[in-house]
Amino acid sequence: MDIKRLLTSVFGLGLLPKAPGTWGSIPSVIIFALVCHYAGTSCSIIIAMGITILLSSIACVKCSPSVIKWAGKKDPGEIVADETAGQAVTFLAAAFMGVSNFDNAHIFMTAILGFILFRIFDISKPWPIRKLEKYPLGWGILLDDLLAGAFAGVVLFFCQYKVIDFMSGMLFPSQGTPLGIFHAIVLGVIQGATEFLPVSSSGHLVLFENIFQFDPETSEMLMFDLCVHVGTLAAIFIFFRKSMISFVKNLLAYKKYGRYFPEVYRNSPSVHILILAILVTGITGVVGVLLMKIFEGARGSLTVVAIMWFITGTLLIVTDLHKKNRVGLRQFGMTAAIIVALAQSAAIMPGISRSGATICAAILVGLHRKWAVEFSFLIAIPAILGAAVVTLIKDYSAIQASTLPFYSVLAGMIAAAITGIFALKLLVKTSRGTKLKYFAYYCYALAFIVLIFSLK
């Protein structure tokens, strides 16, 4: 790559296919956060941001004319050195905000808010920012961003008294106060991804509860766990909405398949699937009740969770080695459903993935991969709902006493739902392409790391 393109694109950030200008702001955000964290003085911020502005401005003014000529455009999108300089101007305001008193929460929020404000001014270009674009060559590209950064810096300065303090408290509450948005989003993302990917959501929650030092039996965590499960349910309904609509329509038209139950069960795909799903759910519930003490005891041991991750990984590899199946749901019988039910029951153990166990069991007993995924998530609906209802009944008093802020609950639910949709897309793609082994490698690596630390 030409050196001038390299410099104006900030070492390739401007060449990224989506939102290059946004990527161009990132270096200044990172430099600002690191300087605040390790130095934390007004002088250090002025020096760091000043150097960033100077170098980026020189690269923009000196190199942009050549890139403009090469690209044949007045302002090629790949030139993002101006965004790096403008974003650095925004953070100069932090030098006058008492940065020496900032904790990590305030640094994080100042960086995020400064980034958002600069992007707003850079994109909207209010008067007189737009007028500066008329200057020739690299100056026009640079000056509008520098002024946008100055406008954003002024707003950032006046946000310090209320907005940053308020948002820092929401994201990172002080010790002893309820779950903040940051931790809620992290746990929501973990739940949304691991509920569907074959890596065990319960195992990950045990791991991160240990890392964050959360007590899962507190009223706040019980309430939060209940709500993020609702978020993952929403992901299933959104992702499989077309299949579910077809399923319900076919179920309501059961009369056309015969007058008596055996005939309807044999001929109606939806009735056939529904009966199997009820059978699987019933067996899972019975096994769960009978072995509840064993499962609850395992939740407190990271060593047990690590061993279960090894088992999950091995099951995924064995399934990938299995030859392709051609059995559809209508040929999927009760014996096979019972095997899937036992696999789902085993997944109550932390470290055994529910989606992994049920999909693998269905494929190994002969079900086509496409239908194995859909059947796994059909039976996930009553399994997740049932677990939520049991938690609600069992811990109703504690949940009712929860003081968890509404915004934390909502953030966790939304994070779980959005992440869950992406996780489902990834799982469908990998399961059909015999690529489950990649999740197995992840399970092995995680189990190995956890075992090392837990056996110290």
C-alpha cells in the first residue's frame, strides 16, 4: 500500500468496508482512555491529544491531495486522519474537567460520550462547520472535523456535572448497590450467546459470577436471571417466526388429517412434533426434579463445570464425524425423542450445553441436521419457560424484594435478545456445515483454562 494512503487512512482503518469515519475516531478514544488511566493529569491529556492532532493534521494536509487525485473524489471516504484529529480536539476538554479525580467509570463514560458527541457533530455538520469543507484539498477535509471536535468538546465539558456522573452511576454502581448497566449488558450478551451456541450458558454464568463476584442467590440476580431468559425466548420467536407460524397454522388444521388421534398423529406434522415436544419436556422435568440436588451441588464447582465442558466438546466432535442423515421430523419417533429428552436433562448440569446436547443427540439418532436444530429450539421454549416459572415460584419472595433498577433489567433483556438472534444464525450455519467442532475447540480451551485456575 502507498505510504500516503496508509497515513491518511490511519494505517488501514479508513479502508474498512463499513463506516470508515467512525473507525477513524477510535485511535483518539483509545489514546485518551489509556492516558487517563495510567497518567490521569491535565498536562498528560494536553500533550497526548496535542501530538495526536498534530500528526493526524500533517498526514491529512500533506498526503490527502495525492489520495484525492488517485481516487478521483473530492473527499475519499478512506481519508480518516481528519476524524482522528477532530476526535482528539474533543478530548482536550477533559483537561479542564478535573480528570485527576476520575475513576475508571468516569474515564469510560467520558470516552464514550466524547466519541458520540463528535460523531454527531461530524455527521450533522451544523453551521459553520459545513462552510469549512469548501477549503481546497486536505485543508477542507481537515478543518470541518477540527471545528466539529471543538463543538463536541464544549458540550462534553458542560456534561461533566450531571450527565457523566449519572451515566457512570448507572453503568458502574458503587459496591453494595444493585447491578449496573455495564454488568447487565455483559451478562445479557453472555446469556444470549451461550443459551443457543453449544457452549453451555449455565457454565458461563457460573464462571462470570465467580469473576464478577456476584451471589446468584441474591434477589437482584434471581430477578435478572429470570428477565434475561425472557430475552432469549424473544430471540427464538423472532428468529424462527416463519417456522412457528407455519407450525401453528398446520396445528389448527388438524381435522383435515383424520378423525381419531392415532391417525392425526401419524399424518399431521405439527401434531406429531407437538406430542414429541411434550414427551421431551415431561421427561426433562421429571429428571430435573429427581436429580435437582446433584445439579445444584455441581453449580458451585468450577472443576465440575470444566469436566462437563470437555464432555460437551467431545460430543460436538463426534457429531461432526457422523454421516449425513435424511430422516425428517415425520419419521422421528418416540424412542428417538426419549434419547433427546435424556440429553436435555443432562444439560441441566452446568457445562453441558442444552442446545449442543439436544442437537447432537437428534443428529446421532438419525434426524436431518436442519430439523435437529429446529426441534432443539422448539423444545427449548417450554424448557426455558419451565425453568423461569420454577424460579419464579421457588424464589418469589426474594424476586419481589429485588431493588434492581429498571434500566439494568431492560438493558440485560435487550442484550440477550439481540445477541441470541446472531447466535442462532451462527449455530444454524455451523450445524448444517458440519462445523460444530469449532465450538468443541472453544469448550476444550475454556475447560483447560478453568481447570488450571480452579486446581491451584
